[in-house]
Amino acid sequence: METKKPTGKLGILIPGLGAVGTTFIAGVYAINKGMSRPVGSLTQMGRIRLGKRTSINKPYIKDVVDIHPLEDVVFGGWDVFDDNVYEAAVKAQVLDKNLLDSLKPELEAIKPMKAVFDKSYAKRLNGTHVKEAPTKMDLANSLMQEITEFKDKNNCDRLVMVWCGSTEIYIEEGPVHQTIESLEEGLRNNHKDIPPSMIYTYAAVKLGIPYANGAPNLSCDVPAIVELSRQTGTPIAGKDFKTGQTLMKTILAPGLKCRALGINGWFSTNILGNRDGEVLDDPDNFKSKEVSKLGVLEDILEPELNQELYSDLYHKVRINYYPPRGDNKEGWDNIDIFGWLDYPMQIKIDFLCKDSILAAPLVLDLALFLDLAKRAGMSGVQEWLSFYLKSPQAPTGVRPMHDIFKQQIKLENTIRYIAREELITHLGQDY
Ligand SMILES: NC(=O)c1ccc[n+]([C@@H]2O[C@H](COP(=O)([O-])OP(=O)(O)OC[C@H]3O[C@@H](n4cnc5c(N)ncnc54)[C@H](O)[C@@H]3O)[C@@H](O)[C@H]2O)c1
């Protein structure tokens, strides 16, 4: 199928205008005004190799596939607080106040719509800018109406949605999530296993709007939404932005494994003091994050196959809420490895990162790549976008892929496929 051109305006809808959401939006304005650069974004700064290695051909990705231009993007969103994007960004304390002041008119103009929210799914949040309706299906319908109005009012050609809302309490996939019918029945009956995030997901996917989930909530990672996404021709990707410590883990672990070095301990701990940290301070919300973070090493190291090297691995992840640090997270890793003749060694990582600075380019790339996928006629789970996600969704019956280098190969080959370029297998004449 021919990929449609990215004409007109693209609306990026964000449930959750907190630290990540506002850092992303303000960043796009700053970049469009030539005040700063989109560092960390492959759609803006990444290159891709095409053809044989004998001829050096590494154009920008945006020159190989039709990425929607950054200048033609508009933003909308929802939050449980009624602060506009300028006020929310000032409170988040990620970006410099001078930079935000120079973007004040544009940022002030973006006011959150009332959220679909229920405190029992995020106990530490006390927002009041919240919709009220008798059933979860009514709330979904209200979202769909707002989305349609937003599209008309902003004269958008297409929309995408990226969840940047808080992490909700841990919920396991259950019977209500199995089919479109059971999910719709659950929405009508206010089923407790349908959290607010899934109501946004349902609304977006039902309308055929590409959807990415930046938090570890189940959201689009249930059979009912996957089925709906195929039915409505909607590309989806989840879950949980891969930034900070997990990014480092999926860079380092494949390297140790490919050299057949053993690992018997990986202790990861973080301190962070933003609102995300506060929400994750509740054990039920932390559980969602913990499950998302723990799966990573299992997949990369395959202890069931490589028992001599990894079967004793003790993997622990902690997150500690520590207000003085705000968004400036510090993540420590202690890795106990062993080598030749079982001699032990240690690796220590101390990553002083800025959480939202790492996440913002991921929001952009997920939005623009999902829009590309939609124009290319792709639907369902977009596994090639696992590259951006801590707990990637995989097709049924297949283990998710966590190794960032394998994810990169898949992402690049998908771009080559969309561009109708030859795939690179690193075999034969390719090399
Ligand atoms: N920053 C990172 O590096 C990173 C990495 C991976 C995942 N995440 C996830 O991304 C999400 C956003 O992170 P953040 O640092 O911006 O957090 P944040 O607390 O600053 O922002 C989240 C916002 O979502 C709003 N919200 C909560 N429930 C909502 C609902 N139902 N509808 C609308 N708005 C709602 C909150 O009021 C808040 O303003 C979190 O779930 C976080 O775990 C962040």
C-alpha cells in the first residue's frame, strides 16, 4: 500500500499534562522557534543506512520516509488539575523559567480538558478537574465527542494520542479485557478492572486514532484493545517509556551476554522527587512500575537457556520518593558479574539523569512514527516501536523483545520496508 503524504495539521493529544507532557510540548515550540534542538529524537536527528556498505548512504530518517513536519503540529490534552501548560510546566520545574516565559502565550493557550479520573487508581493524586458521568461508557463517549470537536476546531487532518498520565495501580489482565464485547459490557457496568487510562485508550482506538502508552498501566496491552485496533485500522504501542535506568540496562545487558559473561546480581535503586515519584510512592502504583522494570533482564539473558551464567541472578528494583531532587532522578546500579574461572567482578553505574528530558523525545517519536504507520496502512501492535518502551507489547504467543540493539534493527528495517528500500540482514553481500 502506498503511504499517504502527511498533509495538513497533526493533532497530538496527551492525557496527563505533567512533567513529561509539558516538557514535550514546550520543547516542540522551542525547537520550532529555532531556540533549541530536538536531541534524542530519531525522527528529527536520526540517520539510517540504506543499501550496501560499499557505498556510504546514510540519510536522515525524515528524508527517507514522510514524517509529519514539526511545524504543523497542534496539541491538546486532559489533566486532573486545571493548570494550563505554562503553569504546569513551571510547577514541574524541568525547563528553565526563562525558556518557558519566552513561550508563554503559546503554552498558556493550551488548557487541559477535564480528566477521566478516579482516585482509587492513583491514591496520591488529589485533582478536581474531573468529568462526572454515570458509567465508564458515558465517559468514553464524552472523550470521543471532545476529540472530534478538537479535530474540527483545530482543523486537523489527523490525530494521535500518547498517554503521559500517572502510573495507575497494578491490575492484572482479566476476563473483562478479553474481547471487544466484554470490554464494552464492562464499560457500561463500571467494571473495576477498567481504569481511567483504558477509557482513553478505548476512545482513541475506537475512533481509529493511533495510541501509545507511556506508563506501565495495561491500557492498550489487552486482547480487547488489540482486536479493536485491528478492526478500526489503528496502530498501537505500549507500554512505559524506556528512559533512565532501564535504558542503561537494555544497553549493557546484551553486551555482557554476547561475551558470555555471567551475572548473579543486579541491584537497581532510584531517588526522584517529582509528582511521578510521589504517585509511585504508593505500593499499589509502584507494583505496576516494578513489574514493568523487572521483565527486562529475563528476556535479554534467557536464564532458562543459559543456566550456567544467569540462573542465580538476583534482580531487585527500588524507587524512592525523595522530594529535594525533583525531576533530577539519580539511578544507581550495582551489577555483580563473573568471568573466566568464575572470578567475580563488579560494575557500578550512577546515572544522574533528567527524567522528562529523556522522555520528551520519545513522546515525539512515538507520535510521529505511529502517524506514519497509520498513513502506511499498518494497524495493531507496532512491535518495531518496542525500541522506545520498557515493557513492550508483542504479538500473541511471542516473547517481547527488550535488547535495544535487536529493537533498533527491527525499527530500522520497518522504516526501510515503509520506504520500499531493501531490508538489511547483515548477511552475504549486505555486509
Ligand atoms: N519521565 C520518564 O522518564 C518516564 C519514563 C517512563 C514512564 N514514565 C511515565 O510517564 C508518566 C508521566 O510522567 P511524569 O513525570 O510526567 O508524571 P507527572 O506526575 O508529572 O504527570 C502526570 C500527569 O498526569 C495527570 N493525570 C493522572 N491521571 C490522569 C488521568 N486519568 N487523566 C488525565 N490526567 C491524569 C496528573 O495530574 C499529572 O499532571 C508516568 O506514568 C510515568 O510513570 C515517565
